[in-house]
Amino acid sequence: MSQENGIPKIETGPHDVIMIEQPMVRDYSTGGGHGPEDTLIEGDEQIVTQKWQGYPPENLNVVGKSMPPMAEVAIPRYLGTAQYATRVWMPGMLYAKVLASPHPHARIRSMDTAEAERMPGVAYILTHLNAPNGNPARLELNGDELDYVGDIVAIVAAETEDLAEDAAAAIKVDYEILPGAGNLEQVMAPDAPDLRQGRGNLLLMNPNSPHYDPDATFVSERGNIEQGFAEADEIREFSYYFGGAIPVPMQPCGGVARWEGDKLTFWGMNQGIYPYRADIARGLGIDAEDIHYINKWNGCTFGSAMSTSKFNSFLAHMAKVTDRPVKLMLPKDQELAHLNIKPENMTRFRVGLKDGRISTILYEMHMSSGDMDGAGIAATAEISKNNMELYTADVPHWKTLSYAYKTNVIRSGCSRSCTQQEVKWAWESMIDEMAEVAGMDPVPFRRLHVSKPGQSLTMAWHSDFGSRYESENGAVTYDSFASVEVIDEGAKAIGWEQRNPVPGGNPGRYKRGFGVAMSQHHPGHMGYHEGELAFQRLIDGDRGGPQFGIFTADLELNTDGEVIMKNALPDSGTNHDTALAHVVAEMLGFTTRDQIRVVWGDSDLTPLSQQWLAGKTITLQGAAICSAVNKLRADLLERAASALGVDPATLEFRDGVISSTADPEKTTTFAELALANGGSIIHTGRGVHKDQGRALAKGVGACFLEVEVDTWTGDWRMVNSAYCHDTGKVVNPMVAEADMLGSLIQSTQMTTDSIPWDREFPGTRHYSVGYLSFRLPTIMDVPERQTQVFVDSLEPRWFYGIKSFSETSIGSVPGAIANAIYNACGVRIREHPITRDKIMAGLKEREAGA
Amino acid sequence: MKYSRRHFLKAAGSGAVVLTTVGGYRSVAGSAASTQMASGIPAPMTVEIGTFIINGATYQAEYEARTTLWEVIAMKLALTGTNRSCNRASCGACSVLIEGTPYYSCHTLATEAREKDIFTVEGLGDADNLHPIQAVGHRYVAADCGFCTPGWEVTAKGLLDENPDPTVDEVKMALSGHICRCAAYPAIIRTVVDAGKVMRGEAEL
């Protein structure tokens, strides 16, 4: 707070951020220099684009400045007026309740809804017997087989939730219980039941994939691991287990459907509107144009909620049949069965060390894929790519073998990052253990191994879905990849030099220790510079039809000189429109963000876009926005030049005023130009999401922690954290800080909580009851200090050097916790979750050994 | 009163006529004191009619004995500002003040709160006149997704009414029953401490 007239003023954050600036000229593979005239060669088409798209990160007025989130998005959250689907209310609304399968694997022999239908207030009961044909959820209500506890048996709509629940309980179902496999141990057993009609429980890639293997889901290798192990000085083996985790959104998943004649209005909860509008249209066999889809605010989605939209077409159908609005708010215990989760997995490493460096890695990972085959196959590929990249640029021999199995549990998928925490936990523990084998401090050991700018990517793979991911022959190199900086700056910020090199070596009951882990993500999917060419190919339907990967935005200049962004994407606390507004303001020469407005999340008001994912909104929806701003800029220059009779090259923009540097008398304004054009000037921008191609920017992060372990009880707490991110230019530091506070704590929860599979129903793989047995961090659990380290890596491909970084570091936290606890008390926990019991058991073992 | 499905669907059909846009919900809430339920809705099995004093205004609602306070506030009276998340008295999102004390409205029976002073987020501030907790919160990004926000704001109001100058530990104790999945906790702590300063005139916005 600053003092003014003796009274301190409440000012915005950030509150605990260290900004690391880089020199503008860096020796990257994409070339040094920093002028807008410098060029980059990008993408499969070898398209030549300007560095920073012609907008260098210099002399900025809005980008990089801390400002509270945009009022129209943020203020309603504080007032209680943000329209979550759960807040939608109208008279005469029916409430839906789900009857869920109590069995991991079963068949419905028969069911009788007659008595339930006669109960008070019951309007309609939907089951697999009367469900509409072609429902898009495919696996739901599509037959009599139930694949996991929580699978949908029936949905009841009634006057109140209580009455609907009464009726659901009165439905008589005769289940034939089938043999099932709920976890890896069961599905990998020799006598595991057949869950895929004779096709085997191990999921296999398309045989045309270069990564196909008849005995594994995904295989990739470099060099010759047999030779590597033969030449190694030392060989070690490690095993790690991850029990499954989930972030759990606050808002109950669901939606509201209301018909007016043949027009449906649907209030949803997800990360986009158009893909889910299309799902309902397909499910009901109606025209998407007849659906008004609204989704502006969400109370978290975390990627997990993406799969809950399976209920949408059922709700729409029930609303049609009953001619009443229908609302669903899933209770937390049932919701858990429909979220994407971080899957249970088991990792084995065999690692060779030669001349003090890792020379050979055999990585074998088994995961429980849940009820969806595709999710498991995609995840194994994603896992292999993400993890092999971070440390293998200089490892001559490695092989990755991934196995995904169909199981009778909920599906794996995006869940506060896609395949990060659940597998990096094993990698980061292994790197620490190998540092100890090599007799090195884990920080310099990581610096030695981590991939660095100028090194080639080691993964050359093709996804199973036919899209090319990386170039052949390792021709793609890392560029703006601040891998060394995040380690060095993080070590400084946490005070790594205070670390006792002897695990458990500090005296006393309360032992402190330090830990580090790293993480890497793919913020890059650069949608812009392949731009309209690639967009047109998607429109023409060369892959996946016109909805695949398209992002569109409208930009409207009005007679108040305001620029209105029209973006389809809902806000889940993501504040992405705030970041985009900074970029728009900067590009149009504003010195504040005050003139930028946003309209979002409504299919009647905003143009087609896919959905946000993987923390890449700034480059996906951002591609569309930036493209629209470029068009608006060019148009305004032309209009102003014509109106003023000057050369457009002499014109400059400042806070909505356009003036000529040649003749200061000649000025006009944005507002006047809008007025002259009949009240507004509108431009549409487009961008694409087409996998990563070669135009990829990678981000890297590190988490440094200081923890304290109570060696009498096994309790531990986080004392201090330095969370380091390869950020590119940070658009809005205070919002970035807010986002990263959550990232650290959510990942901490994933480290210490497994999904409470059987706490409530011992002996089965039942999901427990929402928050009751699921310990979520509260205000009492936050560390005393949470420092963010933002390293501006000057991403050369994007406007102002921006790159997404919201999930670059998120995977590092579990490993950092495990490593810090080991350093504090000498107990190495290789079996997730990290609990007091395991710490105590380890301490007792150490005591006995000593 | 028993309803056959046929009878019910017939009634439901006429009920659909009264539908208006969802934006109209405020005026529905504002009409208050209506003991009439929307047409076509059958009477609950064990009817009670109660008076609720919410943010100073008096409302009447008809509900079953098992109905929770949240269901009366958000579903019967359409005061939708209060969010329900866990519905198991674990997360605090649905908190309201009853006679100044925070309660989880998802696990308070409506009948327990009859004729008592209830305070919800709607009583805190509005767009033109933000309460200091809301204004400071916005400046500190104390809400990311915002779903838990109305709950902790109401509890923080209850705390500041009792203790205008709380320490960080007192704020943490008071808000320990609130889960924020975005983990904005450090910003929430700062917000409550500094909103207290603003309310005491020791800091300004």
C-alpha cells in the first residue's frame, strides 16, 4: 500500500513475484536480433513470418502491466450474479437426478420404472430403453452394460431434487454382476477378465502408426539400449506408483435445457460452447442453428469437467418430452464418476550412468485407462512425449514402452493439465535418486541433463490420429526454452545453499529440507502464422470437418471508441479475456485497457470457436483476436489516411486518436471513423489449432520447496516455495501470480490425495462421497511464502514475446514434494499418495536400520 | 394429494406458458411474499409455510419439512447468489449468516431459519456500490472462478462485524471452513485484512 494524504491506498499486486528479464538478443536457433524485420521460418509449409509477428516486446504500455481482471467478467463473481449454469433459475423448472450404477461392471437384466413414475412430482424417467437414438455420449445409456461405478442407469426429472431422488431410489433394477477389473493389479493379472470382447484389455495403436507394437500401447526409442547398458558404469532400477488423482471443480457439473417451440436454449458448463452445441445437435438430430448455447462463467472446470457434457443432450431430450425446463446439478459423489481423472499408473526405470551422466534410460509405464479406449492411447503418447523430452536431448540410448489397459473405472484425460503430475512425479524422483548415485547435488545434475536451447528435440513421433507431430531427423530445435534459467533463478529464490546435503541430516524433531523438480509443457500450438491458409484447409474439411480446431473472434469498434472483443470461450476463472484485452489495447496504441470490452460465451453473440485447453488460449483464441486486430488496424489506417488526405505511413495511434507525424493538425479518432461507417467497424479474425507441427514453442518450469517434517508424527508442511516459470512476456503479472498460487496448491493436493477409491465402500473400487473423504487443501494449508519466479524467455513467434505458461510448471510439484521430504527426513516415498503413515513407516525403518 | 403422471404432464404443459427469459429472475425474487407456487407444481408432501427475513426483506415460502435453507433461498425464492457446491456441509460455498453467525445453508433445515435474520451475498453490495470486501477482493484477485466467493465473503462480513481488526491467524481460523479450489487463499487473507482497514478508514480504495 502506498501512502497518500497519510491514508494508505489499496493497490493491486503482484505481491511476491521475481521478474527475470532476458537480453533482447539471444542466441537461438530461430536467429538472434529483435527487430520486427527479422524473420522466422515456421511450420510444415516453411512459412516465413516476422519475429514477434512484427510486435516486439519494447516500449509497452499495457502488456506487462498489472491490472485487476476485466470488470464485466470478474465483478459478478463477487456480487453473486455471475451466471453459472447452476444459477439459472426459471419458474416451472424440473430438477434431474441420476440413478448410478453401484457396480464396477454389470449388465441390466431388467428394470422397472413403473412405481417410480407414479411417485409425486415425477415428470419423466430416462433409461437406456427409451433414450433417443444416436446420443453423442455413445457409451452412456446406449445399452444394458455398465462399465464403472457411477455409470448412468437412469435419469429422473421431478419437481424438486428430493422428489427426483425418491423416485430414482424406487426404480427396480436387476443387475447381473460381471467380472471386472478396477485397477492395474487386477487388469494385469494372468486371470484378468475380458473387458473388450476378446480384443484384449491392453489397448493397441493403429498398426499403421510407427509407434505400433503388438505387445505395448506405444513404443519409441533412440540409439541402442542394450549397447547403452553394456557400456554403463552403473545401472540402477526404480519403481514408482501413482494412485490416481483429480482436482474436483467447485461448481456441480450439469446444465439447464429449455425449449421454446423448436428452439432450444442450453446453459452449459465446459471450456467451449460450439463443440457442445454440436454434440446436442447430433444427439437429438436437430440443426445446431436451432440451439442457443450459453456458457459464460464456470466454477472451475480443470479439463476434468469436459466429459460431463455427456448429460447435455439427455437434459435437452427430457425438457422436450416434458415441455418444461430441466436442470441438473450433479452431486459431488456422482459427479466424480463423470470427470476426467489423472489415472493410476506404475512406472519402472532402468537407468545407466556413464562418466557421471545418464547414458541410457529404459522407461516402462503401465496405466489404467478407464472406460474409454481412445483416452488411454492418447495419454500414453502424450506421456511419452512430455517426459522423454525434458532430460533426453543428450541421452544417446533410450526406449519408452507404454501400456494402457481398459479398466472398469472412470476415464483418464485432461485434469488440471494433461498427463503431467501423474507421470513427472516418477521422472523427477528418479532424477533425484540418480543425482545421489552420481554423487551430485540435484540442481547441477538437472542443469547438466535438461534440454537446452539449440538442442534437437529427441521425440519424432506421429500420433495415432494421423497428424504429424514433429519433424523427422531431429531437425526441430528448442529455442525460447529457459530451462537453465528456471533452475538457477529458482535455486537463488529459495536459498538452495541452505540445503543440508545429508538427507535427514538436520537435528531435532522438526526437520527441514529442500526439494526441486522440473516440468515441461507445450504451450506452443501457434495458431497464427500458419494463419488463414491452414484455417482454410480446415474449413475445406481436410481433417475432422469444419469444427476441428477453429478459433474465430469478432472485433467491433463502436462510436464511443470502445473496442468490443467477441469470444465464444467461457471463463472458468481463467481470466483469458483479460489477457487478450491487454494485447488488443497494446496493438491498437492504447495506454490503458479501459476502452476494451468483452462479450463472450453465447452462441447468439459470439462467432465459432473450439474450446480452450492446455493453457493455450493466448495463442489459440489469441490467434483469432490478433488477426482481427491486425485487420482493424490496417482498416483504420486506410480510413484515416483517406479522411485526412495523408500518407498512412505517417499515421500513429494513441488512445483512440489517430494523428499524422507529418502534420500534427491532421487528426481523427476511432470513434469518428466508426461513426462515419454507420456506427461501427467490425473485423473477424481466425486462427487454428492443428497439433504442433514444427511451429512449436515449449515452456519449462521448476518447483523449489522447503518443507518441514515432524519426525514424531509424520506430519509435514510446506514452509516456502519458489515456483519458476518460463513465461515469455508476462501479460498481466498480478493475474499470473493468482493463477500460479492455485497451480501449486492444486498439484500439492494431487500429491497427497489419491482418489479415495474404497474408503467408503471397502473391497470395491467405489468413488467416495465428494468432499467428505476427499481431503482438499484449506486456508490453513497454504505455505508461509509462495514466491513466483517469472523468466521472460522472449518467445520469438508470438506478439510481444508472449507464450502460454499456465501449465508449464504444474507437473513439477509432486516430485518436488517427494524430493523435499526425502531431503528433510531421509524417507523416500515411491508410492503415491504421500501420507503421514508412509513418512512414519519410513522413519521407523530408518531408525531400525541405524 | 396424489398426482397421476397424465394429470401432471397436463399441468406441466400449462406451466410452460409462464416461462420468460432467465434474466427475469430478479423480478421474480423481488415480488417476494408470494406463497403461490408456479402453476402446475404440486404441493409438497409435508407442507410448511415459513417466513424468512433475508437481507432485511420478508419472504414467504412453502416447502417440505426436509427442505434445506439453501433450497428455499435459491430454488424457492430465486435468490441465486448463494452457491451450493458439496451439499454435504464440507466446503462452505453455501454459507449465509443467521443472526450474524455463518451457517452452511445446504445443511441447515429451512425450518430452523424461519423468522430469523438471514444475510446472503445479495446483501453485501451491488455493481454500483461494492462492499469493501468485494472491491479489495477484485483488486487482489481473491476470486478466480468465483464459485466459493459468496460463501467466504459472507463469513468474512460476519467476522469483520464482530472483529473489525482481525489478525491473519484470526482470518484463517474464521475462513477455515471454506474450500477454494482455485486456492486463492493468500489473496483472500489479504482481502479480508485490508477490507477491515478500509472499513475502519485506515486505508482507501
